[in-house]
Amino acid sequence: MVLNTAYADASGFPIGDPTSILSYSPVVLDVPDRPVQLEIKVTAPATGSGLPVIVFSHGHGGANFLSSLRGYGPLVDFWAAHGFVVLQPTHLDSTVLGLREQDLPDAPLFWRDRALDMHAVLDRLPEILSAVPGLPERVDTSRIAAVGHSLGGHTVSLLMGMQILQPQDSRDKDLSDPRLTAGVVIGGPGLADEHFGSWARENYPSLQYPDFATMTGTTLVVAGDEDLNPNFSSRLSYRWDAYTHSPAGNKTLLMMRGAGHLFGGISGYDAAETTDENPARVAALRALVLSYLRSQLLGDQSWEKALDLLPSLPEPPATVETR
């Protein structure tokens, strides 16, 4: 796949010319022991071959449709227009399914089922792609990344090796997936230390038990320097614990300046839940993630070029560190 990285959009980063995209939904899978069918949206470039894949995990959220395959258009459409096939499963905690208040294991977050959804997508990737005419032969299924926002970031952390060490839970702790080349955790939850919020402790007890010591997968952690919610933690660094407390050697922290939990509006076009609406911030985040994934999955120099350009921008939107 040849990319013209000379083109730059409003973000200021070289990203290449966008192409037309196509979307197909829902692709419906019957998954054993799942209370409802798994629905997936496929968004892909209309042209091109050797396309890498992103499996995207939505956030928990309170909106009616953003926490489903219908959300995150500002990210998904952009990444597809720049060469990626993006798969969006609707997890069991999605508001559209109405399962949060039902007496089901791991409700309301369904944290484990979320990771299993991602496994199911990877297990049945040829079947999913074949639902879109002409797409399977254009995809390189050896190049796959997982990206998630908020609780979706928690899901990606699990896929990268983080474990939930909840007492009296005898189920397998390892939910990682070696088929993933890299993961991107955007605003994911962190450790439940003395700063952990009593509201989250009561309503989302599983968030008390994350262990990042086994999170060995190559990961970009995206955090906002104003993403503070006392319901979850009074510690600002809570949202980048996946970077700080996971094994070093392949971790990168992208700190978005001035960003709250929605990073300017990544969950939907003109989303009412966005408290820090900023189209330029959305443009910068999606361009930087694109550059990172191109380098990880395609082996090019996009990420290095973006990092070289970042400090020269009039108002750099982010800082980067590695460990």
C-alpha cells in the first residue's frame, strides 16, 4: 500500500490524502453463551490493498448510541479514509442493548465479555470481512491493532496483558491476544489506590482489581492532562496508569494538552456529552494515533516524522514520552 504522507489536514501532521470509505453494518455473529448476538460494523477504504485492521472497543458512556457500533465516527471514518479497515463490535454494556441492569454475570460493565467479544472478532475475522463484497482479498489479516476509549481502553489493556485479580473469581485471568501487533488505550481506567473513588468502588467493583504487571503488549497510552473525575479517582495520573505501571520497553504515553475525557469530541460528531469540545484536538489525536499505528503495523516512519514535527507546531497539542 502506497501512502502519500505529504498531505496534512487541520491537525498539521502529514497523514496522506484521504480516500472514500464504505461502511457495512451490522455483521451479526452467533456467539455461544452470549445472551444476544454480536453485532459489528465494518468501515473500510473503498480502494487499496494490503489493508491493516483496527478492532475498536467503544466506551461505557451514558449516550444512547455512542456506546455501540454507531459511535466514534470522528476516529473510525478518519482511520478508514487513511488506509485501515475498522471493526466495531457492540459490547454487552452498550446502552442500546438494555442489559446493564439485568442479573447477568459481570453486569453492568461486562468487562470480561468485552475482551471475549474482541477475541470472537479475531477468531471469525474471515467471516466478518466476507460479509463486505470484495473486501477480504484487500485485507492483510496479519496486521491487526486494538484501540479502545475509556472502558474500551480497559478492554484493550486486557488484550495487551493486564489482568483483573478479583478475589473469589476463579476464571482464567489471562485475556491477552497474541494476534494483536499493538494496542492503543485512550483514557482507560487505572489502579484503585487510596485515591480511588467511593462511587466507582460501589458501582463498578471490578475496577478495584487491575494488575498492569503482566501488560507486556506494545501499547500507546493516550491521556488528557485535564481528565480528572473524582467518581473514579482524585489522582489525575489515574488515566495513564497503564503506561506507568506496565512493563517498560514498548510503552508510549501521548499526553493531550487541555483534554478532558472525551478528548475534544472523539465519541461522535457534535456529541452532546463532550465537555471539552475542540475539533483541532480531535484532529491531532486521530492523526497521531494513525501515525503510531502505521509505524507499528506497516513499519514506516510515520510516527518518527510526527514526533519530529510536534514541537515545531505553534501550539503543540501533545507531549510524548516512552519507557
